[in-house]
Amino acid sequence: MKFCKTLYINGTSVAPANGTLDVLNPATEKVLASAPVASSDQVDQAVAAARSAFLQWRDTSDEERSQALLRIADRMETHADELARIIVHEQGKPLMIAQREVAGATAWVRYTAGLKLPVDVVFEDDSKRIEVHRKPLGVVGSITPWNWPLMILIWHLMPALKAGNTVVCKPSEYTPFHALRLFEIIGEELPAGVINVVNGRGDIGQAMSEHEGIDKIVFTGSIATGKRIMGAAAGNLKRLTLELGGNDAAVVLPDVDLEQAAEGIIAAAYKNMGQTCAALKRLYVHEDIHDALCEKLVAVAQRHVVGDGMEPGVTFGPVQNSMQYTYLCGLLDDIREQGGTFLCGGEPLPGKGYLIPPTIVTNVDPHSRIVQEEQFGPILPVIPFNDLEEVVTLVNEPQEGLGGSVWSADVERAQAISSRFECGSTWINFHGEVHPSAPFGGCKQSGLGVEFGQEGLMEYTSVQTRHILKQG
Ligand code: NDP
């Protein structure tokens, strides 16, 4: 396994001009390796390379770009095991989940290769025709987080390239190695300068957000950072796609199959140890089945084996970093002080590693921190309800509006309830799954714009309306 010591700028591996930073393995808290840190000059060089490469890349045919993406997918497949192991070491998730992340990301590249930008004829008569075309924006800056590092990088990078843009990427300082290695693996499939990666701390993301040579920022991360990016991007009116936090609610009606619902709810709440923007983060259960469902939830949650993601049999890894671990420990203390009841979990594991077991808590106030804040970790609050109107109000209370679900044997009724949720995606009888054809994005403070499918692709373009006067 290789932990790259270099950045990737203008088709070449480049030594960092701003030293290195240590990256920890969250399962052991030991330094994994030192990662290169770009200087602000190197950010400028990456942007200049991308600007220059754009002049050719924008004029390649759609077919050429599709073929490039398909070759990239083949290369990722060849290196799948290596990429998965890098992800486990730097991110912490169990190997099986990392393998699924790499396979899913590769499939996503192939799907994106097949997407097409439409030319719409919006008016035509004997004398005139009006067509709406889609043109690439220029240089896209991609800023990614540490939770699904490779998958999210692919979600940003591939539609940008497919639409004819060039890209400068900045991974999270906590998880840079998958990106640095990926670019070495796939770089040869693209002309120099089309993709570039500069690693570093938040100041690199800030420099990219302010940079006059970047035309769009696509960002996945916290709401607070999303707002900073929006402010910084105003200088040259950058286009923005912001995928920010969620505080997704699920409402469980009394007619559900308890066994089935428990399996689905635990999978959705602890996806990636709860570190998923569209994980299920608040569970409202009808009071008639509250106790019975809680019993099943605990049984499913306790099947998890918590530990180092490289150990055989481990299904539940650490949370990713000390900041997140400290925050979650604070939430556990708050629950304890407020008199909440832990049905399972509730205490971090002793020893090294940011290990918090699957935790289910009841007897919490609907306005307590664990319900109102985005925990982004393996702590699930369960709240009983008996009034549907009240629960819809509670669902819509937080500032976030990413996703929500309703669980019921009556699918039509469930849909009618979920249509009242203020969020960008709803699910019936499952939660948090995305699909490459389906637009995904948040309402309220969960973000701006959508990713995936044709609508997602169009976010990497601007409209050119062509008015044509017919001759003869
Ligand atoms: P951030 O939003 O701070 O980080 C995400 C990315 O933004 C990282 O690459 C980060 O770099 C970069 N960044 C940091 N500051 C700036 C800036 N001023 N301008 C531009 N880019 C910047 O997330 P955190 O790591 O702080 O996580 C905190 C919380 O965010 C979590 O608890 C969770 O609630 C939420 N989150 C949501 C995610 C999602 O998928 N929607 C993913 C991750 C976090 P660097 O890491 O080097 O600082």
C-alpha cells in the first residue's frame, strides 16, 4: 500500500512546497504517514494548469470524454483492493464497507460516462428556431470531506469532467491519501492539467473558494464551512453546489413489520458509523409499538462487532477523528445529564481508537441536543409520538432539510405524510440510499443545488441560448 508523498499538478507528481501534515489511523490514533501540503503558489499553479487544459478539454467530443471516464473506471477496478485498504487506514471504516465504496464509486464513473447533455429546441416556426445548449463552466474546484472520501470525490469529479470542465481537488486533511493515489492511478487517462489535486488544511479550501481562476465550487461538508465558501465565492460570482449536513428524521407508523423495520432502521442510522449526511438521525416511533420496536433495534444493533476496520469480523469501525469523537462524547454526557436512557452503547470503548459502539437512547426531550443537532455518529435517539400533526411539525423543526422517511405497510399513506416533510429526498420503508440517476440535494440549510443524474450534470454547465433565423 502506498501513501503518496506528492501532489498532482499539470499531469505530474509534484513535491509539496509547504511541508507535510501527519495523518492518523483513527482505529489506533497512531500516525499513518505524513501527507504533502500545498503552498498557495501551488494552488495557483494547479488553477493555471486547469485553465490552460480547459481550452482543449472543452472542445473534446462527448464520446471522447465518455471513453476517458470508462478507462478511468477500468483503472480504478484494477486498483480496487489497494484503494479500499488506503480508505480503511485513513478513514477507519471496516474493509468490507471500503470495498463497497470503491466498487460503488467505480460503477458511478461508468454511469456518468453514459450521461448526455441535452440540446432543447424550445421554439421553432418557419422562420426561426431557438435552441438551448449547455456549455462547460471552466475550472471546477472540488472540496471533499472525510466520511465517504472516494465516493464523494467521484461524485464531484466525474460529472465535472463529463460536461467538459477541468478540476482542482482538495481532499480533507484527515483523509488525503485515497485522492493523491487515485490521481496517480488515473492521471494518464487525461491530458495534463485536466485534473489536479492540492492537499492541505482548510486554508487551501478557502484559497480555492476565493480564487478568481476558479468558476465553480462543489463542496460536501458542514453547514458552517458551506456558508464560509458561499461568502468567499462572491468575488467572481462562482457557481456553487453545496451538499451540507442533514438531520434526517424517520417516522414509524404502528402497522410496520417490526423485524423488517428494525433491520432497515439500524442499517440507515449506522451507515458508515452514522457519519453519512443522509443517515437516519432522529427516530419518531408511534407509542403503540415504541417498546417492542426498541427491543428489536437493540437486538440488531448489538450484532455489530466494534473494532479496527482491518480486523476480520469487525463490522463497526471508529469515528473518523478526535474532533468528532470529542463532540460525540459531549453529546453522550449531555444525554446522561438530562436523564436519557441508554438501551445499548452509551460509553466509548476503553483504550486507543475513536471507538463508540452503536448507541440507542430513549427518554430524551425532542428539543435536546441529540435530537436538534446533527450528531454525525453512532447515537440514535428514539422518540415516541401519538399525534401525526405534532410529529410532522417536529420533523420540520431543524435548520436542515436533507432527507426523511416514513415506515408503514400502507405505502400511499406513508407517501402522503412524507410529502409534507421539508427535505430534498424522501424514502418509504428505507432511508438514505442514493442512485446515480436520481437528483440528490438539500432544502433549507442542507445545501444548494443537486448532484447526480442529468440534473446533477447540468450543474456543471451554463446555458447558451441560440436564436437562429432560417435562410431561404
Ligand atoms: P468541514 O465542513 O469543515 O470540512 C469539509 C471540507 O472543507 C474539508 O476538506 C475541509 O478541509 C474543508 N474546509 C475547511 N474549512 C474550509 C474553508 N474555510 N473553506 C473551504 N474549505 C474548507 O467539516 P469538518 O471536518 O469540520 O466536520 C464537521 C461536521 O461537518 C461534522 O460533524 C458533520 O456534521 C459535518 N460534515 C458533513 C459531511 C457531509 O457529508 N455532508 C461530511 C463531513 C462533515 P480540512 O479537513 O482540511 O479542514
